[in-house]
Amino acid sequence: MRYGFDIGGTKIEMAAYDDRLNQVFCQRVSTPTGDYQQFLSCVKTLVAQADLTLHTRGSIGIGLPGVTDPVSRKQLSVNVPCITGHCLAEDLANTLDRPVAIENDCRCFALSEASTEQTQRHDIVFGVILGTGAGGGLVLHKHLHKGKNGLAGEWGHIPISAQLVQRYDLPLFSCSCGLTGCFERYVSGRGFMALAQHFRHPATSVPELLACYRQGDPLAQRLVGMYIDILASALASLQLMLDVDAFVLGGGVSNMPELYRLLPLAMRAWLFPNSEPAAILSPVFGDSSGVRGAALLEQKAH
Ligand SMILES: [Zn+2]
């Protein structure tokens, strides 16, 4: 039995999966964000309840926003401040008396979506999250590829190309990661709105902007075209580097149905003339992929 945790700033979702990945148990509680000991005991209680109900000792995988320092193993989380500075995996492993795997929620999404019926024959799957930020994860032959520094999949912090800057007269936005001109600043939900604001569109949200686009508003049409082209250039670069079989999109912007038709067309212009764009897929599990992917993480003893 595998237990997965999706830990967010407001709630903790926990689910148990059998060997065939059927969800057999699920619970949801508020996240204790202020006190570390309270946080640990909350997870401990959830695990104890699952063990008791299912008469087993499940393996533990945890997905949460933020990063683990590859050297010190300490956690950095904006959403759950009390875990910042703690070696969460080690502390939980001691508390729960079993190995604990921890991974960024975008990586969990990728791992889950690489293990579905629609991706079962694909060897190289890239999960692309277009939410508040632009994250992702690379799954090679059903294994999450992390890299020595855990950087694999951070496509959102590759800089946009000079061609795009010239073509659309784009500003070079600075990014919270410390770099400038990162894709995230243009293609995340926030980035889309930053573009709209820069080109003086009055929409205040992505759905509002898309409603204008569907009504034929010329500036909204130009902005959506620009957005698709910028995102297509990012995905085409990943395809040239990794020869990806499929991209699975997630996050709020992935609900935009036009993406699945327009992105492959736009990607062609960024690829060799005879190469086919990789499949662009909508997620099967979507928001539930966080907890499902966490359950699929490979546990290693610390
Ligand atoms: Zn960045």
C-alpha cells in the first residue's frame, strides 16, 4: 500500500493506493502552518488512522510546494512557513518509523500523469504546470528524473529567446528566482496577465482575457497568439533537447481548450521542418495528481 500526501498552505490531502493504483482511502485536514511539532503530529495522526483502517503500514510520499536544499536537506516553503529550515524528510521518517520521500508538487504531478493510460506507451513525459508559476517535471521510463541538484524540470526559468523579444517587442521581466526574462514571467497565469497589462489590455484575470479573445477582441487575439507562440517556443526547445514523447499540461491555464489545438501548430515553427511536435495532452488526474504522484515517489532510506 502506498500513501500520498499533498500538502498545501491551507489543507493536507492524504490518500492511500493499492498495488494497481486504485485509491482506497482518503482524508483531508487543515494544514497546521505555524508550529512544526503540531505539523509533524498532524501527519503522524493521518498515517496512524490509515494504518489502522487498512490494517497495513503504507509507504510514505509527500508532495509540497517549495524546495529541499540538496546539500543541507532543509526545506524551504512559503506556503507552510513552520517547515522552513527543518529536515522534514528525516524528521518525518523518525516520527513515522519508515522511509519518507518528499518532492516538489510539480514533480508529483508529472510522475502521476506519466503513469496513466494515455501515457503508458510513452518513455519520455514532461509535465508542464501553468499555474501561478511555471513548473514541471521530467519522467524518463516512469522514473522521475531529478538531477544532482534537483533542477531537472525547471523549464520555467530558462530565458525567452531574442527572436521572441524582437518579434513582439517584449519587455524583459525580472523573475523572483533572481534571473531575468524567465519563461515563467510570460507563460504562467501571472505571466499571461503581466503581458496583458504591458500591452494595456483591461482584463484583470485569464478567464476574462480569454472571454474577450473568444468574442473577437483584436488585442486579446494578439495577446493569445503571442502567449501561444512564447509557450510553443519553450516546449519546442524541450523537445529538441529531450525528444519528448508527450507534454501533459496542468495548472489553471491548462483548462484553456484552445491550447491543445494551437500549441502543436505553433510548435512546428520552432522545430525542424519535418519533425512532428510532441503530443500535447490534458491531464487525466489534474488536481488529484499531486497526491497520486506523491504516492508514486520512490522511497529511499535517509
Ligand atoms: Zn526565474
